Amino acid sequence: MDHRCAGDAAGQGGAVTGALIGAIEAGGTKFVLALSDADGTLIERGRIATRSGHETLAEARDWFAAAAERHGSIGAFGIASFGPIGINPDSADYGVYLSTVKPGWHRTSLAEALAPFAAPMAVQSDVNGAALAETLHGAGRGHQVVAYTTVGTGIGSGVVNRGAIMGGISHYETGHIHVPQDPAIDPFAGVCTYHGNCCEGLASGPAIMARWGHDLSGASEQQIALIAGYLAHLSVALISLHRPDRLIFGGGVMQAAGVLDSLRQQTRAIVAGYLPEWDADLSERIVAPELGHDAGIIGAIELGRCKLTGG
Amino acid sequence: MDHRCAGDAAGQGGAVTGALIGAIEAGGTKFVLALSDADGTLIERGRIATRSGHETLAEARDWFAAAAERHGSIGAFGIASFGPIGINPDSADYGVYLSTVKPGWHRTSLAEALAPFAAPMAVQSDVNGAALAETLHGAGRGHQVVAYTTVGTGIGSGVVNRGAIMGGISHYETGHIHVPQDPAIDPFAGVCTYHGNCCEGLASGPAIMARWGHDLSGASEQQIALIAGYLAHLSVALISLHRPDRLIFGGGVMQAAGVLDSLRQQTRAIVAGYLPEWDADLSERIVAPELGHDAGIIGAIELGRCKLTGG
């Protein structure tokens, strides 16, 4: 695992009264910045445009320096970021952007940028941050094992198991598994640069646009079912390889009417009674997220809270 | 998670000097029983035939009672068992056989059978037990995240992440994901009772026998490649959903010459450079198990050791 924090740390917050949390939701077009107190209450929130790594992180650092000037010193940072970024705390690449794709970001280091604050830092992928936020404060509340998946420009999942964000030597890449495709029904070659017709290559937003020239809001019932069917195989892979008690599916593709319902029905049909908890109406098992655009920054705050209390 | 024990507990063993471990590898045809000391050294080993749940567990109980009479009291039990069995310690079904399939086992309880010893008990699936044993003492030694898969009568995997056996609300069911199948090359409908052509339905020992009337020892290169290809998709699912740094593939199907090599090559081909650690010769990444038939009982002993030290 990369992150363990047993749920809501409000109780422990009292032990570090006065210390604040700096939180970053790092996205490809904008960075959302936040300062919260130790129990997660928002004190100040900002937003900067994403430029080069060096420029963007310098601006973020200045924002936190000014905010700390006004409100008090920062005891920990939590960051939920686009990737690829090192999220293994034992690795030299922790908090380092690894992409050679995004111009001006390769080898940019969050740890270096935030070093002046001398505060510990928890770094996670954006999807893992959202998964944590949804588990603690959103659609996963009260569940033991939550798998959160976003289906948009890409497809990715985060799994939170009894308060801990799951990960191996790096974050999961669930969108890149291959799922059954019947070329007689869907001859589409897929859009994934690496894999063509992996799940992301067949069912992400860009795959839908490339295949039909429109998104799912203008899709037929058959088109909805086709995309939901690919996602149902991902859903079954998550079920089989993580045994969650709740699946959350969000992102742009899931917004279209009928996708979530079709995903539920097809997931149940594929499991085919093998696992009793998935052999029922799945309205309460497979659900939409609840936090919307706030999931990322809420997740980042929670990552920081956990770091503040030694997690 | 269902089990957390940070690797070798020999250091802590000293704290409970004198307490012994009772270990059971519970299989469909035989139960292997063992008594070890706190550092895992075998003291005595036995074997009984698997009959009804009540008879078998009574005989196991008597064996341990006699062994304890000779060697000293049992401080903890570790059990690696066939399933389905409850492995969630928070559930009322912990250590209870859930199968209605195996005659005379439904609702048989290990906890009830071993109650006379008043010792804590760690129960895991047989695959998870073997995964733990291979990680600590076999082909996974020195690796952070090990995914162990057995391909035989069925297909199942256990994942050990930094010393902890991973699990959600129950153990994983990796054999039951669906993998791409080209009916022009392999029109076989699959043998899985529930799913037909899930991975287990296509690539398990019975699937191979049903399709060709012989096992892989008499197979052509094309047949080997077909089966290894299905397993490569499972391998990619494990890689994508658990990010292990080592995969172990064992079981009868993996014994045939060429299967492991083909699995390595096809796994690399499917990942297609997306994850750098899998874009290399995979001889050291995907390996055979090392412990052979002893993996189950060694895993059971380790489960008991962990329980003895409070894990």
C-alpha cells in the first residue's frame, strides 16, 4: 500500500492543534490549492493555471507561503495529481513527475518545490485522491472496500480498502486491461496509443467520439449497451481482483442516461450468480460519485490530514 | 486486508517461547496437519483423508490434542483451506465452510472444531496460504508485491503486498474474469459452470482436457500459445490491478514445457511498453513457484506464526 489512514482523523487532529494542511489537486489544465485546518475545514482556496512544471510549482509554493503568512504554518501537504508521478514513498521518485509526454514536467519534483515548508507530504494519483474522498465523504461512506473508477478522457480506478488506498509498486492502471470484443458487433480498432482496443481504447470518451463522431448523450440504446458492456468487464475484474462491497463509476462517459443502469445489469449478467453479493439488483452496489468536482481537493486535504497525524 | 504480518516473525517468536503452532493445509482429498515451534520449525507432521466436514475436523482435532500432549500446548492455529470458506475475521462466517457443493461440509466450522484449544486462529484460502509461503520462503523472496497464481483444476491467485495477504470482503476470484477470445481460432465454449468461457473456463486443466482430449504435455506449439495467451491476459489484469513486482505462476497446467515462456512473451506483448518494468525480458518477473507441494502447509504455519505474535 501507499497510503494508510483509518478513516476520519478528526479525533487525532486535536493532537496537532494549530498545524494547517496544504492541499493540491494537480490537474492538466489547472491546479486547485487549498489550506485547511487539521480537521479538514477549508480556510482558503485558490486556483492557478497549469503551465510548465517549474512555473506552476513555483506559483503554488508562493500561494502557500502567502496563505501560511495569513493563517499559520503548514504541518503537512496532501497532493492528488495527474500522472505519471511517483507515489511510492520508499522510492527516490516519490512526488516526481515521470512523464516525458507533458512538456516541461519531466522530472519536476513536488518535494523540491515544497521543501521550504519543511512539512511532510503525501502524494497520490488524482484518481486515488478522488477514491479516498468519495470513500470518506461521498458515495463510499460506510463501505469496507470501495473501488472508484472514472471514465472520461482515460479510464482509471482507485481502491480504498478499510481506509487504505491500495497500490503496488505504483498506482493501478485498470483502464489498460483487455476485455472481450466481438468484431462482428464492434469492429472498432480502439484509440489507445499503446494497446489499441484495451478497455480505455474501446470505452473512454475519445474512443466513443472516434467511433461514432458523437458522445453518449446522443447515443442509441445499443451504443450505450456496447460501452457499458466493456465497462462491465472492468467492473467484473475489479470485483474478482479486489472483492469490493461498493463500486463507484464516475466521469464524463457515465453522465449519459442509461449507462450506469446498463453497467449494473451487465455486471450482474457476467458474474452470473457466482458471487452472491453481486447476484441482486445492483442499484446500491454500483453507484455514481457524490462529490463532483470537489472530490480531488477533498481527497488532497484528507491525504494531508492523514500525513499530519503520522499516517 | 484479511491478514497482515510483516514478513518473518522469528524475532518476535521469542516473546512467546513455548507456545506451539498448529497448522492445517485443508484440501479436497487430504488434510496435512503440522505442529511447529514459534519460529516455524516443524515438530511433527501428519496427514488424514478428507471425509465429511464433521469427521475430518474431529480427526484433525484429535491429532492436535495428541501432538500437544507430546510436545506442549498450542498457542495459535494457521489454516490454509479449500473454499468457499469465510476468511473475513470480522464476519460471523470466519472459518466456516460455505459450500453447498461439497457433500457434508456446508456450515462446518473450524472455530467450533478447534475451540477446545482456546487458541486464536488465522484462516485463509489455500491459494493465499501458498502465496504467503512463496513470498516469504520461495519464489517471491525479496519482492514487495507478489501475485501468485495457480492454474490447475481451477485458476486462482493470492496477492501479498509488503507482507500482507490482500483481500476485500472475501478472497480474490481471479480465474473468473473474462479474457479476449477469437472464435475463429478457438471456438471452444469453455467449461466454467457459471461463466462458460471465463479465463478458468478456457485455460484450466479441465478446459484443456475437454477441448483437446489431452493435457498440455502432448500439445502443439499453437495449443501452448493459445492457453498461455489467455493466462497472459490474466497476468496483465494482475499487473494493472495490483502492480506487483513479481508474478508467480504454478499448478499443473504450468508444468508443460513452453507455457511459462510463452506466458512471459505474451504478457510483454500485451503490456506493449506501457509499464516500463514489464517491457523487458520477463524471466525474472514471471517465475515458477519454488516450494512445490509444501507451499500450503508452510503457508499455514506462517499464518499461525503471525497469529501467535498478534498479527
